[in-house]
Amino acid sequence: MAETRSVAEPYRDARQQRDAAMLGMYVFLGSEIMLFGGLFAVAAVMRLLHPAEVVEASKALHVWIGAINTAVLLTSSLFVALAVDCAKRGRRRGTGAWLFSAASLGAVFLAIKAYEYSLEHAEGLLPGLGAPLKVSTPVQRAFMDLYLVATGLHALHLLIGILLLLVIAIRAASGRLLLPERAIVPVTAGLYWHLVDVIWVFLYPVLYLAR
């Protein structure tokens, strides 16, 4: 009976509505993969054509900061998975708590990334006002530009994910999100979060570990 109440037009039943939501999310995630796939392709071409200069530019990045942020995001993915499990079991407080924890770790990631950007700018690795650029060749500058675009775009996606998780966490904890009938909401949000995490898992070795 609860599933019938949660069905919206033009769907016949809850299963069809869930399938449509999942299909829409998969199409969206596919477009995001193509977006970042273009950046990975650029990185691959640069590495093939100018390996020595790419390696030299990569060595200037702060590997340990990237490693910490990788651990932060992987832990946040665990929290999202726990939140989805709670949502499917109808545990609204657990769902809200785990989603809020994941969003908090996302905020930690952004704070660490902002600190890393400040270090790189002071060291002359990023364009802008301040210290003169230390990357001397056009290829090295292009690599740092790619690094800034790729990580900045990732940070923007992460910020969107944080806001999304917070909204769902508040709705779940307050009882305004009907669980488990509407567990599809944290499920689809979780898929988005996991994709953002996976993208970083690939960005880290491509940019930081080009040795």
C-alpha cells in the first residue's frame, strides 16, 4: 500500500518508477564519464608525446596531500553505502546520520584541496597573481592547466554532491522522506557520489603519480 502511494504519474507502479529513475541516473552518469573521459584522453596524449616533461611537472605536485584526500573520499563512499543500506531498511535516523557524515568528509576534502591550491599557487605552479610560474616549458604549463581544470571540475561536482547529500539527510532524519518506499532517492544520490569518488581515484594516479 505504501508503494502505491509513492507512485507518481505517468508510472503504473513503483517498480516502473524506480526503473525509470535508475535509467535516468545511468544516462546522466554516462554523460559525466564522457566529460571526464575527454580530460583523461588529453592527459594520455600528453604523456605519450611528452613523457619527460609530464613526469617533471607531476613531481611538483603534493603526492601526500592527494593520498590523504583519496582516503577521505573512499571513506565517504563507505558512509554513503551504509546510508543506502539504512534507507532500504527504513532506518531514517541512520540514513540521515551516514549521509551527513559523508557530506562532512566531502567538505573536508574541499578544505584540503583549497589548502593544496594555496600551496601550489605560492610555489608558482598555478596561473594567477602571485609567485612567478616555476613550470618553464609550454608542455609543463599545459599539464598544470589540465591539472587545475580537471581537479577544479571534480571539486565542483563534489560540492554539488555535498549539497545533495545534506538535503537528503535532512529530509530523511526529519521523516519528510518516506523510507523504505522512497529509498531510490538516496540510492541514485549514492551512485552520483560514488562516481565522483571513482573519478578522483583515476585522477590521482594520472596527475600525481606520473612517474
